[in-house]
Amino acid sequence: MTRRPLALLLLALLFAARGEAVSIGLDPSPVATSAGSTFTLDLVVAGLGDGAAPSLGSYDLDVLFDASVLALDAVAFGALLGGPADSLQAAAEIVAGTWDVSELSLLSPSELDALQPTSFVLATLSFSALAAGTTSVTLTGLAGDAFGRALDLQLGAARVEIAGGAVVPEPGAALLFACGALAVARARRAARAG
């Protein structure tokens, strides 16, 4: 074997050993709710090193949703990029169903590597269901490792199914039968008495 094919083989093995892409998705999916109710979606990162590189150092994501069906009310950031004292967190104003959320860690790469597990919640997003329908909440954007290098990123989405309103349970057939039997018995008793 010549040196060139051997070098290419080693290079291919090196890139294959890097592992799969880091993913950021929304959990749970699907969501079943009703108009007028609220629900939360967790922004979850996965595919990192477990207490080792690669770790997540920054992200800048757009959360896209149908503003006629959903309203995004609030965000609560997680603490595994350093928390409020050790990171810059931002949630921009919602414009036409697009909400920009970003965070930049101020921790050193070794601190981030030691702090972060393979998967964790970046933020929790709180939504209100405005109207019935089926829609999705999707993500676009980018993320960087502890050194600021771009991560090979796969972004997920969540499906949201919204019923027309609160579901009112109907009485069971046995209950209806019992009420009817009671009414017939009272009518017979009244007829005998009168």
C-alpha cells in the first residue's frame, strides 16, 4: 500500500471517529392540547461529549411558529452554559412568528467540558394555544463549541395539535339509563298516589 491511500484511510477514520452531529430539538413532540391552554417545550441539545469535548459554547436559534395558532409567552434558560452570571442570554422580541433566542457561555472550554453531559435542556419555552389546528414549531440557526468553532448541527421540530376547546366528558350510558329509570319510577308512584 502506498503512503497516499494509507494517509487518506487514516484521515477518513479520524473524521469518522468524531461522531455524529450535535442535535438541538424540541421535546415533547407531538404535543396535544386545547385552545386556551398553555404548554411548554424544552429546547434540548444532544450528541455532546459526556464531561468531555465537544461541549456547547454558544447557540443562536430562531424559533418559528404560526402566530395565528400559538403565542410564545416566555423562556427560562438552563444553567449548563454557565447560568446568568457566566453567560450572555438573550430572547429577542417576537416578529411575525419568529423568536430569536441565543446564549454565549463565558466559561473556559475545560469548565464547559466538565459541566456538560451528553444531553441537557438549554431552555424551556412557554406557549399559549390560541386556536384549533395542527402546526409545528421549528428551529433554524447555528451553534458553536467551547472554542467558538461551528458545530455540525441537526435541528428538530415539534408537532402541536390543538383541539377546539376544553373537552367536556359526556355522561356514560349507565348514568343516563339510571336517571331515566328513576324518572319512570317517580311517574308511576305519582300515578298510583293520585
